[in-house]
Amino acid sequence: MTAVDASQVSFSAERAAVDAALATFAQTYLCSIVGPVAEAVSYSMLGEGKRLRAILLLTAYRAAGGTGDASPLAAAVEVVHAYSLVHDDLPCMDDDDMRRGRPTVHRAFGVASATAAGLAMVPLAARAATDAARALGLDDEHTGEIVRELMRASGAGGMIGGQLLDLEGEGAPLTLLELERVHRMKTGALINASVRIGGLAALANEGILTAFARYGSAVGLAFQIADDVLDVTSTTDELGKTAGRDAELNKSTYPALLGLAGARDRADKLCDDACVALREAGISSPQLEALARFVVDRRS
């Protein structure tokens, strides 16, 4: 277990900054979209959420020495995450009715508008990330690397590829290695990218970026294991989404493979690995360590 007490570290300021940046994103970038698609985009990205990926980016940025306002960049990452939830919930995917304590986007606006909204959010996020990186004073090379990192995480080698593997795995007994491959892509890729983008925006050296990649990889997988545990142990009201969906969809999960205790132990070990990666690189960040602990200990 880590020495950091996550309950004693507050991220209310970061969350408020991200929420404000998301509102600005809506005002700035949705003017080119009209009707229910624009409403669906706003609904999906401005709804309640943990803002974990955005907060990870901001915290990594500061830990790497960044001093500017990176909240617009963090908002771009959060928009990509919101897009993934919109499409993940569609009838042709996980077919879910509730997300973040309210109807999913396709239930509120229809399948066509939800599908189009998700498709629109990725290029809008790439444009916003480009503008945000330049506003931080980054040159074309570093700006391009940040956008590439974001697009790699959301594409065939990341979220989209992981979602495909997840769908193909429904009803099939996956090994632990196969399950981890799915979730390092579907869930872990964007979490990992969020931390690395924070480092890239702060012009961190390769040693720090490598440590951030180790940290992000461990935290990303721990997040999914915790999600699997919560799907079994929490209620729909607590989660803000339908509990028990993994069993309904006949998915392989960490509790099914390792048992609840084994899954929790694996998540704890990954949390420790994440913090060790930081310490071995000489990165002192109680905030990043607290976020790793939060990922494992959260209740929703």
C-alpha cells in the first residue's frame, strides 16, 4: 500500500478548472454544429463525472514543472473520454440506459444523434488540443506530439481497438493475459496518454515521460479492475450506471478470474507499482500517488 492518504488530498480546484474549460470548449467549438447533435455533445461532456483523466493530466503537468494553465488541454482529453462513453453505451455496443446518473445519450437524443455526436467529438478534441498546446507556448513539434498521443490512445491501437476486442470477447472465456490486453487498450490507453500529455506539455525529459508511462499503464489497468469489482459489489444508484452489466453481457472480468479478494489485491499491487515508478524516477508528487490510491479505493 502507498503511504499517501488519498482522502487528505483535494482536487476540487482542478475539477472546477476542468469544468470551466469544458464550458468554454462548448462555447468555442460547438458553433459549427447545430440541432440535436450539438445538444448531445454538450449533454455528454458537461454531465457529472470524475474528470479523472483531466485531473491526471493537470497533476502530471505540475509534477513535471509546468506552470501555465493546462485546463483547456485537459478538457480536450475529457471530451475524448466522453465520446468513448457515448459510443460504448449504444445499442450495437453495450446497450446501456444509464450513465452518470441519468439517461445515456442515445436514450436522451436518439441513436443517430448520439452516433453523430461521438464522431464529431474526436476531431473537435484534436482541434482543441492543438489550440491549447499552442496557447501554452509549445512549438509545432511538441504540439503535434501531444495530438498524436491523444489520437493514438483513442484509435485502433487504443480505445477503439480495445472496444472491438471487448465485444468479440463477450461470451468467450478469456485468460488473464487476454483480459488485460483488452483493458490496457480500452480503458488504460487514454489514462496513460493523459499522464504522458501532461508531461509533454511541461516539456518533461525522457526519464520523466518513461516514468509517467509506467505510472499511467499501472493506474489504467487498476482503474478497470476496480470497475469490475464495483460492478459486482455496488448498486446502480451508487455507480450512476447499471450495475451487474458484465454478468448480463457474459463478459470475462477480474473478479470472475481472480475472485473479489484476488482482484482487489491485483489492483492494490498495480497502485503500488505506479507509485514506485514515480519514486524511482525522483518524481515527488503526493497528488499523483493520491490519484493512484483513489482509483483503487473509489466507490463509483
